[in-house]
Amino acid sequence: MTTRAVSRRAALRRIGAGAGALTLLPFLSDEGLAAFVRIQGAKAAPALKVLSASQYATLEALVEAIIPADDHSPGAKEARVADYIDLLLSEAPDDSLKQTWLDGLAALDAEAGKRFGAPFVRLEAGQVDALLTDVSRDEAAPQRTPLEAFFTTTKQATIHGYYTSEIGIHKELHYKGNQILAEFVGCQTQDGRDCPHCGQKA
């Protein structure tokens, strides 16, 4: 699939505020979050818990379409958001929630095949845009198709996964976090010098 020149701001604006009810809460447990950190650090092939390889590939293409790479930072694919969602599915309290996601991925591929004669992962950028624009057109409506509901849920999980990842937190948001100090030096304004630590003027 070709990379689209879409800014992060434009991509997130497309996502919109209206989400509707989620089929799966987009938060990992502490154990799941620790596993997600390991996945990102290892940069290894996915060790899938719920999704098949082909389902993972479809989901990976979908989340990258939701938050694509731009000139500011990498997108959802490199942030391993599909792995985040696979972990979420592994923590689902019952099999019906997992099946809803698997059915949603199948519906996405079926719609891609009906419109363009190819699975979602093989669509060109313009085809992806056209399909997802149509799928998201009525997402605030009280009655939505299963595919529309699935796409809304996936967007929310993608946002949470991306901004839980190292890429989303540090490369996109530039969050520095609390710094661990090896030692506390204290103010050093002696000998007419400004303190390099606290900024105090001499």
C-alpha cells in the first residue's frame, strides 16, 4: 500500500469526536501494558495471541490508515498498535467480544472485495480513503452497520494504543516525563557563575 502524504493533524481531525459505544474497552491491564512495552522494545515479529497472521495484516493496514506516518513522527504501524489491539483482545472478558472484532475485520475485507476486487491490505491509497470515508460517514447515527460500529471502535483503540506507545508519547507528543537524578547537586551559584541546574542567577 502506498504511503499517503496526510498530516497527523488532518488524520486526527478525520477521526472526530463522536465515538459511540465501544465493543472493547481500549485500555490494557498492567500486565498487558508491560507486554506491549516489551513488544515495542524487541521490534520482533508479532507473537499473536488472538489474531491470525492475515487478520493482523488487515488490522495493521487499517490502523496505519487511521494514524499514518507523516514528516513529524511514525504512524500506528511502527508504533505496533495492531499488537496493542491483539493484546486487548486477549484480555477480553468473553469470546463474543473477540468474535465481534474478527467479524469486523472480515466485514472490512468483504467490503473491500465488493468495491475494488481486492482485500483491504492490497487497496491503493485512494481506495482506502474512499472506503473509510464512506464507512465513517454516519458514525454519529444511532443505527449503524456492524462495519461502521467496528470502524468507530477501531479508531478509539488505535488512538489509545498509539498514545500509549513509545512513539506516540515521545516522538509525537515529545513528552519528557519525570527525570531520575543520579544525584541531587543543589544550587551552584558560587564564584559568580549562574547555576546550570536550577537556573539561579549569580
